[in-house]
Amino acid sequence: MKTALLSLLAGGLLAPCAVADLVEVTVTGEVGFSVIGGDHSGVSPGDPVVMRFVLDSAEFADSPNFPTRGYTIDPATFEMSVGGAAVVLEDPQPFGPAYFVIRDNDPAVDGFLISRNIDVPLPVQVDIPGLAPTHDLDFLVTYPETQVSSLDLLDAAGSYDFTGVSVFGWTLSLFGGIGAEYIYEGMTIAVVPDGGCNDADLAEPIGVLDLADVQAFIGGFTNGDPIADLAPPSGVFDLADVQAFVGAFLAGCT
């Protein structure tokens, strides 16, 4: 596979492209329990869980009541894999946007949650392939009040693990009954490199698609690095990721 990719793309596509001010959030954990059917019927305790989405750091709403700020989640970027089975964020959301909410001293604690309300935790709606009913996704993690310095998403960039966690909740529910619970392990909030013109623009020089991007993808794919996890199911490195990279590379920068 490495040789084929290098042979196909070694010539490169040299084209400048635009800068985007984006931030990627990746949450990892494992299955605590799951009784959900459909494509999740084979999910077992201990299976890996990965949730990932992209935010625009300029698209947010501040709460008038609490020290919280919600950044709009683009449903097209949302990926969640539970033991290789997908969870799909509904688009559009029936109750308004889904937000990634930052809490700063709210009160005396910091933390993060996914909610359709920037004041309080309220579930967002997701679909489980193979099942008709819409499910509720809840996610919340609480840290000491010194964990974040402000409500600015860019200031929150970094890695977070279980150290200092006082409360967490990560569940899928239906009609108020919890069908699956996931154990939170950690989260990264990472600024997408300035100028990356598409998913194939993985290495310097940013804005140019060349052999360095091919090598970055192959290295990431071989080592299971999220940089090469370009297609669903999230957390699984397979031919779909290769095809996504090749398609983006050949499309070039616009």
C-alpha cells in the first residue's frame, strides 16, 4: 500500500489554498456497557470509543446567565465510533444547533459539555445505523476551576486526561433510558494547522500538496495516528482512509 501511494502521488499537486481558523476536538474512552441494537449489537465492554468534530473558533454564543460559551458543532465533521460502529449526529438538529460548551469557574469548576443549550446540559440527537428511533447523546466532563483560563476555545487547546476529573457523563439514551455508557479517558483540543487546504494537506509546506503530505499520511496510517483517520468509521484505519486521502490529494487545493 505504501509503494502504491508513493508511486501514484510522488509527482505532487502544487497549488496554493486558503487559511481556515478551525479547531478539532477528539474525545477518547471505552465502553462501560451497551444494550443498544442495530449496528451496535456486537459492541462489548472495553471496546474503544472515539468522538471527533471540528469547530470554528469564531462561531460561538455566550451565555447571559453563566460563565459558559458554546461553539457550534458542524454536523458534517462529527464522527463517533463505538467499537467500530458509527454514531451519526443528526443534521439538522431538531432543537437548534449542537454546541461544544466551555465552562470557566461555573461556579468553582471548569469543564466541557456537548449540549443544545449553552446554559445547561441537554442532549443532542444522534442516529444509530440499523435502528429507526433517534437517540440522545450526552457528554459532560468537569475539572477543577484552574483547568481552563478563559472561555476562548484557542486558549483551551491542549490535552486533557482523567487527572482531576470530578464528574463525567457520556451516554446514549432513548426515551430517558440509558442504553450505553462510555468511560471517559481523555480529550485533545487541537488547532487545525493554518492554511491546510484539504484533508490531504498534512505536512509543511502548508498550502502545497506534495510528497511530504504523502509520507505524513503513510506514517500516520501505519502507526494508527489520528492524522490519517480521514473517513468513517472513526478510530479504524482502512481502505476508506486511503481513498479519502487520494481523492483529496488529486483534487488539489482550490
